[in-house]
Amino acid sequence: MDMLPDVTVTAPDGTVLRLRERPLPMVVYFYPKDDTTGCTREAQDFSALAAEFTTAGISVLGISRDTPSKHQKFIAKYDLAVALASDEDGSACEAFGTWVEKSMYGRTYMGIERSTFLFDRDGRLAREWRKVKVAGHAAAVLEAACAL
């Protein structure tokens, strides 16, 4: 993937968002599930840096396959400042290659690989992070985004 895929996702209020119509540069991060330990920490970390991303002119969008109503509850529960969107049909996950086979406790299943993508002003992929470890990740993304 060299360019921002032309896919749509759904905002918590039900609005359909076309990624190519969002402000650039942009960070798109995929996470497995609302209100789980790692995903909550990641959303809180990006939220804590939201003002710095905004000041740098960089939009941030977190995507999972949770429903818009679940996103609303997640945002309210943790007072998140980062935009979230739903990919209920999995089309965005497919386009970004984040829907992968995973395994836990000897069981294999399909799920979202925690991944982050940074797109420049022209919608070109500037950097990607796969199999993300949450600790320090949002700060590393901000640093890379500010260096564009």
C-alpha cells in the first residue's frame, strides 16, 4: 500500500466517513476491541496527545470493528479526545491488511492486528507500525508525524 486506501468507515454518530476526504496528514490506527486493557491504554495515550497532534496539523483516527454505539460508550467512559470509527464489514481492515490470523492459548482465530499508519499531505504512506506494543507508541507516532 503506497497511498491512503479509498474506504469508508462509520463515525460513532452513524455518519459515514470516507478516509480520502479526511484532513491530511493523518494517522490511522487499528485496534482489536473497545474497553480492553491494551486498546483503552492506546486510546488514552493518543487522547493525551490529541492537542499536540492538532497543533501539528495531523488528524488521528482509531478504527476497530466495534459498533458505533459501542464507540460512543467507550469515548464517554474514558473521556477520549481521539476520533474513533467502526469498520463493521471489515473492508478497511482488508484494505490496510490488518485482518489477520492470530493465536492465543493454542487457539487460532481472525482478528485485528494492532497497527498504525501515517499518511503525508498527499495521502502517501509515510510510515507504518505493525504488531504495535502500546507503551510509548502514541508518542513515537507523534514524533514521526511532526517530522514529516
